[in-house]
Amino acid sequence: MKTRVHTPQARCRAGFARADITPPVGIYHRMWGAALHDRATGVHKPLTATALYLEALDGAGRLLVIGMDHCILDGAEIANIRTRVGEVAPDDVMVALSHTHGSGWMSRSRANLPGGDLIGPYLDQLADTCVALARRAIDSARDATILYGSARCALAAHRDTWDERAKQFVCGFNTEGQADDTVLVAKVLADGTRGTLGTVVNYACHPTTLAWANTLISPDYVGAMREVIETSTGGPCLFIQGASGDLGPREGYVGDAAVADRNGRQLGFAALSALEALPAPDTYFEYTGPVVSGAILGTWAHRPVPAEEQAAFAAWCTRRFVVPLPYRLSLPTVEETRAELAKWEREESSARAANDETRVSECRARAEQMTRQLTRLAAMPPGKSYPYQITVSRVGGSVWVFCPGELYQVFQTTLRARFPDLALVISTVTNDWQPGYLPTASSYDYGIYQEIIAAVAPGSLETVIEVVSREIKAVAG
């Protein structure tokens, strides 16, 4: 029988800061192809940016995570933010997007659309806000202990579903699919007072509760989740989106913000249960032996971690690497995509002339798909492979993995199964959305949405899993 339970923990300097980054009402908001509106009509809950600054006690390593309530930001916008944070090297700045689809698509390429004139000024202000936010987080840093724990939450569901009637795959709740329900949490405590500086919640689920019928700027379920945590702990909560490429809320694609709030509270209370279960810093839980009562009871107690073992809590190591992922052979060309776009624009005009609103909606959605495909193709570096950049940082008993794009859940379930004694923080949609989705090799050629728009070839995700596994072994010593 295992007689000791160790809580993953780390010792470092840490600081939090929070800022409101809500775009103005009236800004371009259409994130969904099926949406009939273009401009945001109001605000459900504010969008926020939360900065967490971590620094090794010996000053040998630093990490700045800026979590933002946005779906996608162009690579140039993220690079600008990372470069402008002068106190931290750009390579150590991680811009992690929550991926909320209620924020709208904030791209300067949309400037010609209704409300698009507000995007450029908003993005300029966003960068200024993030730079100031980073400075506040750095200035507030103090010696701290980070405790990690986990819980379960059934919010996320598998979303690759076969529609027998339509004879096609759809992106929606799959009642028979497996879904990773792991909620990883971290509580950051100030040394000395042991007051809570802030918390981290790492969960994998697309923020797609609100869809085409929603016209409000919204953080989706993440907003209500934060409210639950912050009301209890008193400190800011940083949300980190996990490997959710094939995961979404059981109840989603609605226009009712109350559903998003309900989803968020579900995750918030699950995370809060894990935070409440964390022990005091510098302790482990140990079996202390039998006690004769009405039954023979097995008793446990919290014990102090020996000083020589506590040294590992301050360990710090970061590795950055590039994995070349081959492009898929069937990647469409720009010319093919433009021709398809022109076709759907012609059909939309015909549908409008016939007053066929259903057909208009479909044509607009198909045209939007082609517009986004052109954006993706333009962002692909030339050559035969995509240079996929990953950062792996060991912080005491945890390893933080930062990846761009959207990876299927097997990425995090495999890594956590291989390294059960480490707290693995899996941060996706970080520092870029490209190259888009990384589905499993077995998902290709079935007409699944994520696979259809994937830019990289089958086997790319599996390659990334193996490379990251080797890097985790290296940083974990």
C-alpha cells in the first residue's frame, strides 16, 4: 500500500494583475458563419486579461503568462505584445487565449466590415493595456508557494459526432464519446502570511456555449467560473485553456447567456472543491497506522516535508524547441479557395433576390469558411512543414507546457498518464492559433470539421506528444 501522498508544489516569486479588455459595443463581432449580425449589441460580462508573473528564487528563470478572453488574435498582434513587455524577454512571455467565441474576431483584416473600423484602435489599446498589466504583475511579485491539485467536471463533452440521418459527422455533443474531465488547479500563496495571491484553473473545453444567435461580447463560461473562484478566494483567477480540440460543452451553440453562466458555475464549483482540498504548504499526507475503535481504523496525518526535500520545490528549467510538422498533401490552394468564395458569394446574392433567408445564412457561412481558409493559408510559412514552437517549463513539482493551435484531448491525457507525479499545466492556443487543429491521425479522412481545416498531415499530433514527452523528462531531471 502507498503510505504517502505528496502534493505537487513549487517555491518561486509570483505576482498577479488584472485588467478589463472589453471591446466597445458596436465593434465587429461575427465569429460564427451562421450569424446574421455583424456588430456587438452589448456586453454579457467584461472580457479580462490576467497576468501571472513567475520568477525562480535564484533569478535564473522567468515566466510571464497573460491570459486573455479572446478567441483568436493574429500572430503579429501577439508578437507585438510579447516584444513590448521590456522587463521580460519575448521568449518568456506566453499570451494564452481562453478561446471564447463570444469575444468576436479581432483581426485588422476585418476592418472593411461593419464595426471593423473599431478593431484597429481596440487592438492598439489592448497592447498598451497588456504592457501595463505585465509591469503591475512584475512589480507585485513576492516570495510564494504554489500548491497544485485536481478535480473532475462533466462540463466538457466529446464533440465529434456521427449524424446517422444526415450520414455525416457534425461538431456537437457525442453521448458515447470519451471526454477528459480533469480540472487542474493551482493556488499561489504568499510566503509568511500565506494569503492567497491568486489561482489558476486549467481545463479543456471549447468556450462555445454562446454561438450565432448571441450578439453580446462575452467570455462565455469562463466569466462565471472566475466569479465563483474569486468570490471565495479574494484573488484573481487565471484560466488556461487545455487540449480541447475535440471537446465542447454538453449544452452549447445557444444564444442564452444564462446557459453560459450555468456552465461556468459548474466548472467554478468543481475547481473550488480542488482548491479547498489543498493542504498547507511544505507538507505531505502520511499513513500513521491502525487505531482500535469500534472498527480498526487506519489513520493519516499531515507531516512536514524534510528541508532537504523542499529544495526540489524551487527547481526551475525551461526548454524551447521547434517541431517541424509536415503540411497535408491535400491542403487547398489560394486559387481554389478564392474560386469557392466567389461561388458562394454569387449564390448568396441569388438567395437574397429570392428572399430565401435560410439559404442566405448558409451561403454566408460557406463564404465565411472560405474567407477564414484564405487567412489560414496566408499565415502558413513557405516550405513543406510548419515550424511548431513549444515551450516546456519546470516550476518545482509542476511542468507548464505552452503550445499554439488546438490539440485533441489525447495530448494532455497521454502526458498526464506518463507523468502522474507531476502537475502538468497544458496551455493551448498560446502565442498563436496557427497551425490550427492538431487532430489524431485516426480522425483524418472522415469529414470531421477539425480534420477538414487542419493544415498539418496525419501523425502530427502523435509526433508532438512524443517530442514533448522527451522534453518533460529532460526538465524533470
